[in-house]
Amino acid sequence: ALNAPVTDERPGLARADAPDTSRKAAASVAVRSGTQRGRTLVSLYLGGAATDYEIQQRLDIAPNSQRPRRIELVNDGYVEPATFTREHDGQQWTVWALTRAGAYLAQRLARVSGF
């Protein structure tokens, strides 16, 4: 149903030396509408490919919160590096784009979120 929350059952990340409670918490995390991972996917879907800096600006997310979410999305196969870079403050930055699976999930998340 369209009103049902859209999720993906891939777990979050935990350090190799993380305690059991952290591992259990990471295992319970899924990509959902309204979460930082979900918002990142929808941002890339609606706004197009972007650097980490651009994603942070779009979503008003701190770098130390946004980068780990993007890394999780890359590891899950939803986001990949684009074939080009962009310059910010004199440095070249990787541009991140949705994979086919990422675009599919982002489209579902955007629909549920009312975009």
C-alpha cells in the first residue's frame, strides 16, 4: 500500500570490535523515508548526482553524519561514484549518483514522502 512505510532490510554498519548491543542496533537499521539514508537517496533522486558537500548543503546534515550514511548506501549498492568530479574550494570532489537499485528505492521513498 502507498501509505505503508517503504523500507529496505539491509542492516546498518557496526565496527568490527563493536559490542553486541551496537551490532544489534546496526542490524535493525533499514533505509526508510525520513531517515538520513532515506533523505540522502531522495535528494540524489530529485536533485541529481551530487558531491558529499552538496548533499550536506541540500539536507542541512553535518559532514560527520552525512558521509557515513553515504558510505552505507555505497556498500548497499544504492549509490556509486559518477564518471566525473566537481570542484569545491579548489579541490576535486567525487560526485555520487544513484545506481539502478538506488533509483528504484528512492522513487518509492519520494512517493511515500509526498514528493
